[in-house]
Amino acid sequence: MMRLEIRAEACPYLKFAMSKRLQARRLDGIDHNPWVEFGKMASEYDVVNLGQGFPDFPPPDFAIQAFQLALNSDFMLNQYTKAFGYPPLTKILASFFGKLLGQEIDPLKNVLVTVGAYGALFTAFQALVDEGDEVIIVEPFFDCYEPMTLMAGGRPVFVTLKPSPTQDGELDSASNWQLDPTELASKFTSRTKALILNTPNNPVGKVFSKAELELVASLCQQHDVICISDEVYQWLVYDGHQHISIASLPGMWERTLTIGSAGKSFSATGWKVGWALGPDSLMKHLRTVHQNTIYHCPTQGQAAVAQSFQHEQLHFGQPSSYFVQLPQAVQRYRDHMIRSLQSVGLKPVVPQGSYFLIADISDFKTQMPDLPGDADEPYDRRFVKWMIRNKGLAAIPVSVFYSTPHRKQFDHYVRFCFVKDESTLQAMDEKLQKWKDELRP
Amino acid sequence: MFSAQRRLWSLNSTAKFLTINSSKILGLPTSAKMSLKITNAKRIEGLDSNVWIEFTKLAADPSVVNLGQGLPDISPPIYVKEKLSKIAAIDSLNQYTRGFGHPSLVKALACLYEKFYQNQINPNKEILVTVGAYGSLFNSIQGLIDEGDEVIIIMPFYDCYEPMVRMAGATPVFIPLRSKPVNGKKWSSSDWTLDPQELASKFNSKTKAIILNTPHNPIGKVYTKEELQVIADLCIKYDTLCISDEVYEWLVYTGNKHLKIATFPGMWERTITIGSAGKTFSVTGWKLGWSVGPHHLIKHLQTVQQNTIYTCATPLQEALAQAFWIDIKRMDDPECYFNSLPKELEVKRDRMIHLLENLGLKPIVPDGGYFIIADVSLLDADLSGMKDSNEPYDYKFVKWMTKNKKLSAIPVSAFCNTETKLQFEKFVRFCFIKKDSTLDAAEEIIKAWTGQ
């Protein structure tokens, strides 16, 4: 006998409505997702997609071979591994980063493997941020920091990187964007539980200097605050700049979680393998969250990452190291993009690191202030939509990386990803050339 | 504070070093003061212990025959491994895919499950791909369960249900499966039932959801139509949600049929149904699971997803999609893995029942799943040597058995809440999704044990 199902969507008058509230309160205010909107638009039009941050070139051969090996060797790699990380991976992460951070890192106590750095961030917030805790977030910020703080019942406290004025004709630089020390100090209260730092920074591309990190470190120690350091772009540094891990500064290891990403390290974002490193006193709480959320991470991706790190450990610091070659190649892409964008009047801010640069669109805001969009929609969002529809280029409006009250203030920048193949950059050039031609009266 | 010295990896002399400031070099104390603020969030209070961590460590000794953790030691089907192997070579599959589920995978899942729901399933709005079924349970509970809510959990229960409900600030309300007396015939998982009146008494205006697990871990019960109807009636009467954990949906044995509570009248709109690639294709290490349900529920799980892990691994999802297409096309064929695996496992189940009976135990024959529980008190093992007399009987028994008989299992009281551990403390769970040589080794141990 066929069961006739009457479904709520088919019959609106039978719409499901619970008498009690349906979704949990922790989801309030965090359901919006800017990526879905812009990603959708980018796929609907014929565009060169310089929006979302992933490479359009493959991972290096040794990484692909590592994955192949993980799939074709022991068939037991198809089954669960250790909950807190596949042992060869936690072992090599401990030794590799132990050296970099100047710490003895125990693979069992100081390392947790997660589903991407995103998963590490979530685990850290859930483990350590409580109802009413304040979390200092440096603006502009990778957009998940705010909703993750809110979902944990925390209160985000924003402090803004501010650019100093540049000379006419000179390009702005991400290093020019700085925190005011007095302003930063004023954000710390007795309720401050954590500060989230991202270096190299997404979207601006700033690489925090030692002095800047020392300032943050001293405030964290003074106010007894945990530092969550998102260092996914640690290898993507240019022009001879050096990435510094705040956990390596005096007094910081015991209060810092250092988060990293295999996706960004090996140009394999789809593997979704990340990690958190830190003292056992903090890591044990992340482990508790982990065992009550996803419990295990997929095994084979971890095996591939372990093998890839073996390769890098062997070649560390040498020209054959991927962590040397990748930033060298990407720096050229960056420079290409900087040159090209200027041809249509976009003003790129030169990044010292990360996958991204932001470009100032103030001139466009002056010349064409009335682009289609909602009444209260920040200019940069309207500009990006216009650019997708009319110029065949997709990017991300930088106001999505700001707290709601500041979006109108910082609505004149657009973020471009330059970790793209030469062919993509050439396609970008073609679109820009056409745009430039259209500018001539 | 830090563990014993690890041999520091020494670099080639031509390598460049980053300048490192170590607190040790500068002579500063590594922990100037014990911080008062570096405390954990309240949501994880009391959730730090975990039975698996403890028992998998015990069973890690290679000389132990491990019938504990639910982990197949049989090979996944060849075509599943082959698909994954080919995929790693495809460029685009090494980068991010769609957050709520890789397009080809959600399409395959929609196509598969439409056969059961007899309605179209929207792959983008009514399906979410998660990090294992574990991730789907987490997303469901975080998305739909609030502080102050009550959630009914049927005992014994897969152990993560209770901590996940507590982590959401809600109160678990327990109801045990109770066994009818069995006179003369074999003890079956179907002898374990819920008392309808007792179940009804657990529902009230605060009840937000009931978590159902069918086929059931650890008993192996496959809920009948009548039993599911009782639960459905209560869900509708009290306007509650149903989170239906159906990871073992294909593993049902002769004479039994897996039924989806979401297909019952009035249930689609209030049910999240959870499945698992790990259990479907014997690839637990792929950690892919899914939730199927109406958009007005799934959208909240999607919100959790975009604020937790955002997206699952791409190559595994594509491989899974391709493996599904192979079996979706031949669902009536005995070669289809959804048919062949339960056939293979039924033989192993019967063998294991026989072995446990030889040992003098009374195992409960499961109608589904890949576990068997048995009352071990009949063996009257001498556990006086085991320290920590506060532990339940089955914990001590498993530790004793692992140490002295080189056979490991899982204590069933781990699947009970603190107050009711005693109800199940004589039972131990054995996993039978094991290759023949593992079962042979178990047989040898049992023969030696009984002095045969």
C-alpha cells in the first residue's frame, strides 16, 4: 500500500509551526552568509573569479603523490584513526612547529588535528569562550570570528586597523594599516577572555611586525587574556617579510593557541585538514569539545598531510622547499595583479602576506555613487555586484569583514585573491582591458 | 609541564632559520602565575571523559583481538577505493566545494532516499553533508536544542547523545529498553522494548526532541512499525522533533526490515534522519555523514555548519558520490553493497553468537547493526585483582578480559547514564564486522578459555 505523504511545502495551509521556538537561540544573528550570495552571483555570470580564497592551480606533485599513497597503501586508512589526530601527523606537526616556536611540543598534549583551520577556530571558541566573555577582534577580520564568538555566547569587542594617509601617487601598503596602542589597550576589560589575531591578515594582507606583536603580547599578559592566533597564511609572505608566531614570544606559549592550515600550506583547501597547537592546559579543553562534536577527522587526508610535511621537513629553508617556492610564485602573481588593477583606476593596497589584496574604490564612489542596490547597502557590495554583472570580474566587498556599525565607514574597498594561475590573470587582464577601453570617452 | 625530551630535529647547515625568542633562552619562568581566567567554558563541564579514549588505548596492544570499537577490519568494496584513488588526481577536487555538501554527492543522496520517502528531496535544501553522522548529530542538537529543553534518550544509547545534549544546555531524559522474559527460545534484540506508558510519561511541554537509533547500537534492535508508530504518535501529540540516527540502515538481517520514521504520516516535517558513509561502505575513516529533512529544519543545521567547519573534504565527497551511483543503479541486485554486506555480516553474526554461547554466555541475537551484547556475569570471572572497585562490573570485566584473555570488547554501561549504569553493568558489547582471521583468533581464545 503506497503511503501518501502530505508535505508542508506542498500544502502551505499545513505549514509546520511548532508552538515552541524551533531553532536554538545560539543561532540568533549568525545565519547570514555573504559567501553564498557572492558565490552564487559569480557562478551565474561569465566572470573571472577573484573572490573566494582558493588556488586555481593544483597542489604540488609531492602532495598529490602523498594523497595517492594514503589511498593505495594500507586499506585500514579507510577506517577511524586516533581521535585527536593521526599519529604520524601529530608527530610531525609537533617536531616541525616545535622547532619554529622554540618549544618542546608533545604530539599528544599540545597538538589537535581539526577539520580545517575553521574547525580549530570553532573548537577554540567553544572550549574557552563563555556567556558574557569579551573577545577582542581586530577589524577587518575573517568573517567567521564574529559569529563564532556570538555562538559561544561571547561579546565581540572590535578594534580597527587604520591606514595612515599616503602620499599622492604612492600606493598604500598593508603595513601602513595599524592599531593605535592606546585604543587597543582601552579595549581590554576584566571581562576580556580572548583576543583573536590573524597574521598574515585576511583581507588586508598585513604581516604583523615583532613590535606590534609584542604590544599585543604585553596586553594579553597584563590582562590575563588568551590569544587565538590564526596563522593559516604563515608561508605566504612577500618582499622578504618574516612571519612571526606570537606563541614564540616570552610568556606567550602558555596563553596562546596557534592555528594552521594544510589547505593553505599545500594549496589543497579541499582536504580540510587544520590544527591547533598550544599548552596542555588549554588543549585539553579543545579535546573535550572535539570529542563531543566530530570526534575524528578523516584519516587519509591526515596521512597525506603528514607525508607532505615530511617532504617539507627534508627541504626546509632550501630553494626546493614548497614553503619557499610558493610565496616566490605567488609574489609574482601579486605584482601582476597590482599593475593590472591600476589601469582602470582601482587603487590596490600592497599586501605583505596572505592570498589577498584590497583595492580602494573611492574614485568610483565619487564618480558613480548611485549603483543599483538596497537602500542601506554599503557601496562596496553594490560595486562588486555591478562589477560582476558589467565587467566580468568577481571579488568580495571588504565591508563583510567589518562589524555592522563600521560597514558604512569602510565601504570603499574590494578584496581580490591573487593566488591564481597565469591564465586566470591573463583572463583578468582581458576583462580589465575591455573595462579600460570603456572608460575612454 | 612538558613531556619527556623529544629528539630535536637538527637542520642542515645551509638551512635558514627564523629568529626565535624562547622564554627559556631569556630565562623567564614559563608560567609566571597560574592564571585564573584560563578556564574552560561551562558548556564542557563534566564532558571530558570518554569511554573510547580509555578502551581503544587498552585494545591497542597488537596481541589483543579487538572486538571493541565499531571499526571494520574488512576491506571496503574495491570500487569505493578505486573511485577515491582516481579522484585525487583531479585538480579542482583538491579545492573547496559547496559548504552544505558537494553537488554530485547531495544529488546522489537525494536520488537514493527519494526511493524511500516517495517524494522528491531537494538536494540543496533538504540535505546537509557533515563530518560523519557524529557531525550530523552535533549540528542537529546545536541547531535545534536550546538551554532548558528536554531531550528523550533511549537507553542504552550511543554514548555521544548525552554529552551533546548537555553541551547544548539541555536536560537529557532517559528511558530504558526493557527485556521481556525469554523462556526456552533464543534471546533476541526484539525482546527489548519500550513500555508505551513509561515512554508517554517522559514527554511534557518542555520536550524538544527524542533521539531514536534504529537499527540500535549496542543491542541491535530494529524498531517495528508498531513501535515507531507509538513514538510518532507521541511526537505529534507533544509537538516534538525526532532525531533519527539510522547509520546502520542497511545492516538488517533476515526477517527484519528497516523503517524510516520520517515516512510516517505527520513525521517528515519534524524529523531529521541521519546516515553514514562509514557504516554504509565500511569506510569509517572517511568521516562523511548526512542529515535529511525538511528545509525548515535543515536550514538551522546549515547555519551551524557555516559557523563550525564550513565545508567537508572535497575528494572524499566526490568518491562517495560515484560509489553511490554504482549501487543506486543496482539496488535489486544481490551484488549491490547494500544487499551483499548484510548477507556477509549475517554469517559473521551467527558465528559470533555460536562462539559466545560456547563460552557459556547468553548473547542477545541482534536483528540489525554490527554488535552483539551478552551478559558476562554468568562466567563468574575473578575480578578481585582489578583495581578501582568503584567502576561498574562490565568495565572491570572488559579490562580483565583484555589483560588476561587478550580479547577486548566494550562495557555496555558506557552506553548508560550515571544513575542507571547498574541496569546494564553485566553486559558487554562485541563487534562482529571483522575479517574471518579475526573471528578465528577470537574462536581460539574462546576455546582455550573453556578448556576445549
